[in-house]
Amino acid sequence: MRKIQTIRGITEGIFLAGTVLLIAFSLKPYAAVHSICPFSLVNLLLINISTGFEAGVFFPVGVAIGAAAILSSLVIPRFFCGWVCPIGTVQRILFAVGRKLGISYRFSGNFSYVYFFAPLLVLFGVSFFTIRTGVIYCQSICPLFYHARLLGTVSIALLVLFVAGSLVVERFFCKFACPYGVILGIFGLFSIFTLKSTCFDKPCSEQDCTLTNICPGEIDLYRAKVIRSVNCYGCLKCTRGCRLEKNFKLGIRYAKKDSSNR
């Protein structure tokens, strides 16, 4: 399955390079990232609710990408997050650096609920202020939307937090702040395909399981039979890594309730 991860890396690199080129050659580089941001789909809805549906359509490319991300999540959980999102790719690079520096950290215990509710609160907060003000609120604090001026204090603080956090925690922004990721995670619970364990006899202890620390979403793979988690990025890293070849396999989702933790 190493070929899959190689293809995934190439795919991520292409979309990251495309995003960088878009920003570099755009006439309005301060808006370039937001013009292709999938969260534009949500912002379109929120702004139109706030204005009585008089705002019309804006950032059509971002809206289309947002819709495509949802559709892809209904096939493979959070496929956009694991294979396309340039911010996710940057976080992977930062975490690799942090691991080389020996500062990476993996939370003990079950943090899956935190990884669900933290970005959900961000989603509710951004939605509330956008509807209330009639302005795309996330742009006022996003460090990628600098509007040809110096970044604001909040934006700089968030940028430092996300960079520093990504050096220590894998996919820090995805786990604690990404409002669109949690939406894709919810849709991913109903995906056509999911990951299923081929390990039924558990020949290894949890401490010896080589898959325990391989999941970026920190899903408890040792106890999982069928992955049903909003924290699955569809990266397919769990399809390799077991020294006994008892890895997870991609298959059609069943209606069983032999699921993993949330």
C-alpha cells in the first residue's frame, strides 16, 4: 500500500503548488485563497440568510470545491481533507519537522470528542457572527486574507498558534479549529466506502499494536472493527503498518453498529 501513499503525496503536492501559484499570480492575492476555499459554500448560505438572499453568488470556484468536497466525503470519508486540502498538506510537513525535532506529541486517552466539538464550536461561532453582521466573519481573522495590509493582531496570533501547534500535534488546525472539516466529517459517517479491520483475533496487545499510533485522527484502531468516526481523513494510512499484515481494508460500509468510538 506504499504506492497509495506515494500517489497521495503527489496529489497533495499538486494542489499545494497550484494554490501557491494562484496566490503568487493573482491580481488580488489577498482574496485568492478565499476564492477557492471550500468554506465559501457555507459563507454563501450564511450571507444570503443574513441579507434575505440578496447577496447572490460569490466565490463560485470555492463554492464548487466545497460541494465537490461534500460529495467526495459521501464516497470516502473526508477525502478532500486527506488527499487535496493544501492546509492539511502544510500541516503534514510541519508535523514531520516537529517529529524530527523530537517535539511531536500524541494525546493519551480518548480525545475524539474534543476533536469533534472544538471545530464544531468554531463553526457555530463563525456562523453566528456572519449572520449577525452580514459580513464574512472568518475573513476578519484569517491569516490568509491579508487584504494588502499588515495582518491584524488576532490573525498573527492565530498563525503563530497554528504553526506552532502543527509542529507538535498532527493536523492541529483540523482537530481543533477547521469548521469545514467537521462538516465533511459528519457527511463522512454516511460514506459508501469505509475502512474495516482484518484483525479479529487480536494476537498483539494494545501496547504492541503497530497501528496504534499511525492514524492522524487518533482513532482507536486497536478496538475498531469498522471505522465510523468524524476524525477519519480517508488518508488510508491504516491500510499498511501492521507487521502481521492485519491492516485495515477499504470496503463498502455496512449498517452494522460494530463501530469505533466517535
